[in-house]
Amino acid sequence: MSGAAGAQQERTPRVDARRRRVAAAVLLAATVALGLAVHYALPDGEFGDIVGAGLYTVAVYLGVVLLAPRARAWTAFALAVAWSFAVELLQLTELPARANEAFAPARLVLGSGFDVRDLLVYALGGGVMLGVDLAVTRSRARRRRAPLVP
């Protein structure tokens, strides 16, 4: 298609959802790679823990968008932060420690010990993603309202 018909096709909700899903998949892969690099490259300490916790919630947010690309940004934020909080609170039990003993990589998903600071970091990581998502959404909406130039 060409001209206005092609531009109109690009604006369908299905195409927008597909683009959002692809972007989320690419960003999720990059976030996981960065998280693994932080986990393995930085020495154990507060900085690595904080960055890792923030990236964890960013990854969950992107996972929500990957699974539900039409979800509103606030919904993705709420789900990502709620999931992250639930995993952190789960660390108050012995379940993550048992899982980590049985399968060491589980530590990357379930963590190893409760830290109240992580709750704040999760909210901040989710907030960063919420801000980015809303900014991109608003920018795309402005471009849609712009007149088409032949």
C-alpha cells in the first residue's frame, strides 16, 4: 500500500500492539543481559543489589507488556511492582532458600533474602518504566494527530 492508505494501516491497534510487543521483547532481552552482567561483574555490595533490584522490576514490567501489549502503562506498572513486592515478601519464608539449593539459577528470580530497601527500589524501577512508557505513548499519539504529508 502507498500514501494515506499505507499510513492508515500503520495506525491500527493491532499494528501498535505488535510494535509494542516487539519493542518489549528486545528491551527485555537487553534488560536481562544487563541484569546478568551486573550480577556477575559487580562485586557483592549495595550498588549491585540496588541496580539488580531495579532491573528486576523493569524486566517484569517488560514481561507484562510482552504478554499483554495492549495493557495500559499504569496496569503494567501495578502488576510489575506487585509481583516484585510479592517475590520480596516471599523471601521472608524459607521457600526461596530451598529453591535456590535445589536449582541455583532460581536465586536470580526468587532472590536470597528479604531487604526492605528493595521495596523502594522496585517502586522506583517500575516508576521509571511507567514514565518511559507514558512518554512513548504520548509521543506516538502526537505523531498520529499530525497531518499526513504526501
